[in-house]
Amino acid sequence: MKKLSQKLRGLKKTTKVDFATYLGVILAFLIVSLLRDQGFLSRSLTGMLVPICCYIVMAVSLNLTVGVLGELSLGHAGFMSVGAFSGVIAAQSLQASIPFAPARLAVALIVGAAFAALAGVIVGVPVLRLRGDYLAIVTLAFGEIIKELINCLLVGYDKRGLHIAFNLSGNLTINDIGMAPDGMAIIKGAQGATGTATISSFTAGFVLIMITLVIVLNLIRSRSGRAILALRDNRIAAESVGINVTKYKLMAFVTSAALAGAAGALYGLNYSNMAASKFDFNTSILVLVYVVLGGLGNIWGSIIAAAVLYILPEALRQFADYRMLVYAIVLILIMLATNNPTIQGFFGSLREKLGRPKAGQRKGGQAQ
């Protein structure tokens, strides 16, 4: 036990923070699962567990772009929608081939992440040459373009495979894509995905959060992560020492997009019906609010902000028509509190007191 405590004290501060993050998420999952199994959670709150997991992944992944890379992206909902609809298509078309739902869900998450990563590459290569407001505007446009393309998408599945068509003229229906009579309609244009088998679960959401944390935290602590942080702090200085700007910016952007796609696939398979309008500009702004209120570059903050702020409107439902007004006031108060120097100084001094070694523990246990 003594050797274990010595090893723990010998760990880097960042490693301790990372382990604390993993442990905190695991404890939260166990506590919430216990409360749910014992019937302490309401039906509405139980139904929010999977979406909360999705938005936590979205917030952590966007923090990689906004907080760690330092670039403002307003099209994160677009990557989520790519993952959602590609994941739904994969899961629905593989029902006969993979009858085991968890395995089918895993495949759908991988497919969603892969297609979102591909979209991230297509968008990132030309867009990441821009900076600041220009980058934000172009990513916003990307999100809206994706939404409109999905509104024109018709997808069905039968024994011959997938049937896909784009209803750009507005005259096609799901019956015009050459599908057999016993085929299954998956996406019906503006109606979105209908009749989807809901196979998402809170456990799958927890696993996805843990995978996201492992990927993001290990990337940040790696050599590539330090290069990304250098680009955020001073791009000119980073270029002067030979850091490839395009490579590392694209690495962070595509990783963020892939994780958003996996979250979208989990989200899409949690509902039997889903329209592209769900992934609009407001969704991107909502996720950005989670990131900003949690703290730029603060992974713990993104997790807590996403969970609390997603539940808050439901908790304020008793205020009926005034709940969104109360929600907005709470957001303003949180922002003022988190940016108050007095409050920041208080918590900083508290962390120093908690982290300061005792007199008997200094220099290998020798009292000073």
C-alpha cells in the first residue's frame, strides 16, 4: 500500500488529472445506473441519459477544436448529422446480417465516425487555411449545406442492397428509387429517418464517453498535442520551429469531427424518428455554449456543463413559459461567476492548499 501511494505521488499532475477524470466518469455512471435501477429517476430523466452522453461527447470533441486548437467552429452539428444518418443507414441495413443489437450499434458508431471524419477532411483541407471569423462562417455554411442535402436524401434497403437517390428536383418519393415491394425505407427526404430500431443504451453512451476521453486526453498529452497547443498560443513561433500547421490543425479537426459523428450515430439510434432539422445552427451554438461555460480547454468543465445544462431546462419545466428565461439567466450568472477574478482566485488558493504537501511528506518524508 505504501509503494502504491509513493507511485501515485510520483505521477505527473496531468496524469493525476486524467485518472481523476476517468474515475469521476466511472463513478457517475455507477451512481446513475444504481439510481435508475432502484427507480429513483423519473421517466423523463431516464430518457435523457443517452442524449446527455451524446452531448458530453460533442462538447469534449468540440473543445478539442475550440479550446485546444483555438479555432472557432460553428458547424459541429453538421458532423453530428453525418454520423447520425450514416449510422442509422448502417444499423438498419445490417439487421439481418448482425442480429445482435450491441454489435450492430458498435458497427454503426464506427461507420458514423468514419463518414464524419471523411467530411472533416473534405471540409478541413480548404477551410483550415482560414482563421477567426472567416473559419466560423464557412463551418456554419457547411452545417447548413449538410442539413439541406439530407433533406433531399432518399434511402431504402432490400435484398439487392441499398438504394440511394437525391431528390434535388423535389418530384421524387421513396417509391421512385427502385426498391422492391418488401424493401425497407430508411430515410424519406425531409421526413428524415423513420421507423428506426432504437438500439442505443446508457451503457453504450458511457463506453463512448470513455473512448472519447482516452482519445482526446492522450492526444493532448502527446507530442502532437503539444504541437497543436503551440499553434494555438503562437502560430508564427510554431511555424518558425518547423511545426506543420496544416497537418496538426487537420489532425485536431478530423478527430473532433469523427467523435462528433460517433455521438451522432448514438443519438440517431436512440429515436425511432429523426429529421435533419434537429441538427441546425442552434445545435452547434448549444454545444459551443457547453464548451465556453465549461472552460476552453477544460475537459472536466465540458463534461459537467453538458450534463447540467442539458438537464436544466427539464428541471425548470415547473416554471412553464418562463423556464427558458430562467435558463438564460442561469447561463449569464454562470458565465459571470466563472469569469470573476475573485472567485477564480478563491478556487486557485483552495487548490494550492489541497495540493500542498504536508511538512512530514517533504523530501522523502523528512521534516523541514
